[in-house]
Amino acid sequence: MHPIPLTDDVYFLGMNDRRTALFENLWPLPYGVSYNAALIVDHKVCLIDTVERAFGGELLNRLLALLGDRPVDYLVVNHVEPDHSGSIRSLLDRYPGLTLVGNKKTFPMIENFYGSLPNTRIISDGDTLELGRHRLVFQTIPMVHWPESMVSYEVTEQILFSNDAFGSFGALDGGVFDDEVDPAFWEGETLRYYANIVGKYGPHTQRALAKLNGLPLRMIVPSHGRIWRSRIPHILERYQKWSRYETDPGVVIVFGTMYGHTEEIADAIARQLAVRGIQNIRIHDASKSHLSYILADLFRFRGLIIGSCAYNNELFPTIEAVVREIEHKGIRDHLLGLFGSYSWNGGGVKNLEKFSTAIGWEQVHPPVEAKGALSKESHRDAVALANAMADRLLYNE
């Protein structure tokens, strides 16, 4: 993808990666991902962020095509994570006079990755970098999602270079701007990115949004995903909602099963929820659904009904991974239901009750547990659990 002019002097340099299977070697990338940098050409030339190391050669090619023999004067390092900073060394080889711009937490972290670097400029909140007609103003946004994270705001063009905030999974398949793509598709991948990369840090995100409040914004250029220009109020509202842990009425049902008996209970619960008028129901087999999709649904819907068969007197391993990550993410203010099954000894539901105590969510009904296959009695209990969840969602009872 060639450089794309955002204004007469500002260029978008986005690299599409459709080969990497897992972001951070953890999160699936079925639609790829983009690594975004930007260039401001003025009396001084300023590059904002680099790209993942494998794309460093292409970044240099684009800079040479735009600048010829003219050097890059500044590199703003909004984030040190290697998918943002991986091309620093190759840039310094080509532009040895380059000055790196970051905050006081930036350069110790850069040194850990790339060794000691010359020509650095440390900024604080509200500091500016004069480029000529253009001027950058900086704000730190610590723990969104690393300690040194910051954003850069170009005053003349009113463009926010937002680092990982407002980013998304998904390569840029022709559509670079938000009004050039299907919003429904990007909503899902934006939420999945938020839930898994930024979501643990809701209070920090709230503080970052407060810092940015009132800025006139013509564009938001994140480090991954498309550029926001037509739906800026929408993404700002979404980040407010997600970082406050506000959810929509709906239920996420997650189960772990060996022989299908726990799944029978999940289906009985889901059917009764639908009968009661709950339309947003998402069922995940924890052995097949990747955790990233489960977490994204939890940031969207208020109810969680989670079930596990007994496995060596413990939780089924994939459910154990789910509850551990929910606790780690610090997700708040959900309604909870528990269920499970066993053959000769318990363990699944017993350990889910420990999770319930640890997470502190409201449990809407006593746990449902079947011995063996779903019986009339356990089906009745599953219906009662579904009714209790529906009552809380529909009537706040």
C-alpha cells in the first residue's frame, strides 16, 4: 500500500500483515493486522512511530520515495512495544542524525530493547514540537496499555496519533478510512482488540479520555486499524462505554465438556433465555472458541453463565483458563450463573463457586449440577437458572 496523503503535508504509512497468525503470539488474526506510522513533511520532517521489524525495509522504501535525499529529523516514539518500535535501528542506520522524541519512561525501555541510542528529547505532558507550519503536542496515557504510552496531537491539522487507543485487529483491505469500510465488521474487531489489549486498564483509559476531552479532532490515526474521520464521536463513545464496563442486555454462555453432558445444560439454558425474550445469546465451547472472542463478548453483554464438567476433581482445563483470564482482566459488574456435570465425583461446580467468590459478581441463582446426562430434574433447574438471569436483565428483579 503506497503512502496515503491525509493532508498536503501529512502522510499515512500503513503496512498490512496477513501472514502472522497470532498477535503477540496469542490473539488470532483471521483478517490480519496493520502496523501504522505517519510522516509530517515541513521545515522539519517528523516520523510518528515505526512498524514491526519485518516491515522496516518497506517503511524505508516509502520514506525514500517521499523524501529522496532529505533526512528525517524526528522520530516520535508513542509506544516502545516492538510492533511499534521494531524498525528503530534500521532507521538510525539510514538517518544517523535522527532525534528520538519520547517521555521519561520511553528511553529506559528503548535501551532495554535496542541498547543506548543517541539524540533523544524527553517531553512531558503539554510539551510541543515545532516543525514549521505544523506543531505536535504530547500527552502521556500511562497503562493504555504500557507505562510509557503517549499520544501526539497535530494542532494545525487537528489529527490525533493515538497509539494503541482506538485501534483494531484486521488488515486494511483497501478501505483505510472508517467511512470506506463495513462498520459492523470493524466494530467486532475493534471491540476484540480493546477487550484483549487495552481492556484490563479501564480506569487508566478513563483518565486518558479525560486528558483528550475537548480536543478538536478531524482524524484519529491509531497504530493498528483504520483511520477515524467520519465516526469519531462513535469510537469516543464506545471507549467511554467499554472503559466504564457498561454492557448491553445479553448473556454469554461458556462451557467445558468432554462428552456433551455439560453442553446439554448450556443448550437448555439458552433455549429458555430465548423463550423469555433475550435475543443476544452467545454460546462458546471453551475448547473451540478462542479466549479473545469470549472476552470480547463479555465486554459487550452483562450476563455470564459458565459451566464445567468435573475433570480430576477440578475445573475442565479450558474453563480454568477462562475464569483465570476474567479475574486477571478485572472485568466488573456482571450477572453470573453457574452450572456443570459430573460422573462419579464433583469438582467443576465446586471450583466455579470459588471463582464466583473471587470475582464478586452477583450470582442470580444457585448453581445447577447434573450427575451424568441431563435429567428432568437438572433440566428444571437449568430453566430456573435461565429465568433468574432473564428476570435480572429484563426487570432488574
